[in-house]
Amino acid sequence: MELKYNPKYPAIDDLRNRAKKKMPRFAFEYLDGGCNEDVNLNRNRSDIQAVELMPQYISEHAECDLGTNLFGREYDAPFGIAPVGLQGLIWPKAPEILAKAAFEHNIPFVSSTVTTSSIERIAEITEGRAWFQLYHPLKNELRDDLLKRAEAAGCPVLIILADVPTFGFRPRDIKNGLAMPPKMSVKNILQIIGRPHWALNTLLAGQPNFATLKPYLPKNLNLMGLGAFMDQTFTGKLNEDKIASLRDKWKGKLVIKGVVSEEDTEKAITLGVDGIIVSNHGGRQLDAGQSTIVPLKNLAAKYGDKLIIMVDSGFRSGPDIARAMASGAKFIFMGRTFMYGVGALGKEGGNHTISLLKVQLKQVMDQIGCYKVENFPQHLIES
């Protein structure tokens, strides 16, 4: 696919700045913020940027190949779109926009249980190539029905969310009424009035809702009731029995997202999991935790031959992707990065952001003399 991006926005920070101007503050802060004092949010960025690569200039130069084989499927780049909850609140129709762009660029799109488009709609857009992230229900009947729908939709990979045993303490969301249960204050309404483009698109798209969960929601449920429903229906607490049961039931590839320790990695291997995503939920859960690039290096070195090790949280550029690959990741997922693109450019945001990242990554590969993504570890400067 031809790589075209808008030259007015040649960096993810450009997209972030434009998105901030186009979105109501409560929606932007929900996307942009971390937890508590944003320590881990900022640590993600600084630790990634500290990774250095060694160029090899005197070599047999060749054409760079971004292609990556992951779980038996060939993708056109070593990165994908991470699951994000309430995407339609951040920008109307965001999951559909990003799923379409991912399909056209042949990279994976991961749909969340709590995003605003259904499993079936995303499967239709991606011809069954989208992955699905399960937010674990308390009742096995609901879990099994979600698994059947994901299987029927053709999802090749199921991701289990491990790093949300409790909701992160996010002061901005609490002030904005986006904690559970959510509420719409006069202040938020005034913010919407001040963002007419967002407001008009939301009006045309309809009020965002948890589309995948719609069949299970009681009728005439208000916002207060929705918070109670989520608390009573889902749990982020994952244990070995739940993983073992999912492994028995799910015939596709199984991945655990949120693993950062050797202990959890070894349990995942024992339970027959196919891969892990080293993640701290974008710095939104534990302010006192590590950045993801730090445990990634150790886990990839120790367990990279036993399961597929991927990473997310804090990655925003082609050089960042290169740093993660050099540190041992087989694949990188990004959430905020793509949502900034959609918030800034609407329907064009997905294609723009993917194209931009591909161009940036190719430039790094050409610059350091790395012509296949699997060769990135040869260019890591060990600290």
C-alpha cells in the first residue's frame, strides 16, 4: 500500500496537539492521562528514549523489509493497534476508522470488550482478522458466549487482560465524571459546546456505548446503572484456573496482556499460553511500577524462545518501535498513538498514523543498516 501522510503532521506530538484542540477536555484527558501523579506514564517515555542503537554504515546495503510473521500470519509491519476502551467517546466511530486502516495496511487491530463497536462489526470491516481482548466476566456463561462470538467472527487471537485487578486511580477522570459510574456535568456539556466538530460527529454517529455488551445489558439502563452493571459483571482479577479454562476452550492463539514479571511469564508458559504482551496499561494502573521497556529486555532474553513476547505502553514513533525490537520484542502495540491520529484527523487519522510510523521505521532501518526487523537486536547498545 502506498504510504501517504499529511505533511502538516509529521510527528505524533503534532497529532496529539491537534487532537487536544478538537476534543472536549474530559475526552482528551481520559485518553492522555495516566494514574495518580503520572510518574509511570512519563517513565515509559523516558526509558524508551534512553535506548540507543548502533548503526553499521559500511555494509552491503539492501531494501528494507518491514514484514513480520506473527502466529503464522504475515503482517506488513511489526506493530499493531492496541485495544482501547470507550474509543467512540474519544472520537466518534474511532474503532471502525482504525480497524479499516489496519486492514488496509495489513497490521493487527485489537478490539476491546469495552470499546464502542461490536465484535461482529469489527470482524466485518477486517474480514475476520481482528484480535479480541477479553475483559473477564464473573459468570462463565457470559464468558463462554463472548468466546463463541469471537470464534464465530474469525478472531485468530484472544488476549486476556491481566493488569487491571482494580480500576486505576485517575484524578482527572474522577474530576471529569469518567470514573464508574460516569456522569455528564454542566462543565462537560460546556466543553462539548466548545468542540463543535466533535459534537457534530458524535451526533451523527450516535451516543457511544459498549456495543459488544449490548445483548447483555438490562433494558433502559442509565449511566448510574451501567457502572453498577460493570462492577457486578466483570472482574480484572486473573488467576491460573481462569487461564487454564480459557486455554481449554479457545482453539486459537492465546495471549496474556500485562505480564511484567518472571513469575507470571513462567506461569503463562506452564499454562500453554502462546504469547505475552509486556504492558503496564499505558501507565494508567500503577504509578510505582516499572516502565515496560525495562522488564522487556530481561523477559525476552530469558523466555523469548518459549513464547512470543510483545510489548505496549509508551511507544509513539518509528524510532520507538525500533528500540523495542532491538530490546527483544517480536511485536509492538500502540493505543494512544493511533487515537491521537483519529482525534486530529478523523477518518484520515488511521491511514495517516500507520503510514507515518512505517516511513519513520523504514528510515531508522536504512540509517542503521538493519534490513530485516528480526535483526534489530544486533544493533542494540547494551547499557
